[in-house]
Amino acid sequence: MTCPNCDKAAIRADWPGYTANCRECLARGIANGPEYWRSRQDGSLREEYKAALRNIWGADWKKGHDAVKLAAQRLDQQRTSPQGALL
């Protein structure tokens, strides 16, 4: 992990802390956000989601998308396990 908030988020799925300029925190934040949720529900890359990615990753927004998908996968796994669920 890259920062104290990432360390805590690795243990608790709904950890509310984020560190500015930490790419993992930013990916986790987008994975928890409405833009990604709507894209996930639609099965498409919605414009507002791509705009959020471009704000952080710029021209490399597709790498950001991969990071967000990985963060979402980790969150999903944590939320379905007793150890990572919000207590």
C-alpha cells in the first residue's frame, strides 16, 4: 500500500479516509463514487465517469480505469467477507 489510508482501507472496505495525490486513494474514491456506479450499472463508460478519470490521469485515463476496476474488485471482495465489512 502507498499511504496510511490505503493501509486502513485494505482492512475495512468503507474506510472514509483518502490521501491527496495518492493514486490508490483516488482510484478507490472513484470506485466508491456515483460516476463509476452508473457506468457499472449501464455496462458502459459514461461521459461523467471518463471526465473523472481524465481529471486525474489525463491522457492516460484508460490506466485510471484499470486502477478503478481493481479498486472496485477489492472493495467488492471486502464487502462480502466478514473481515472487511463495515462494523
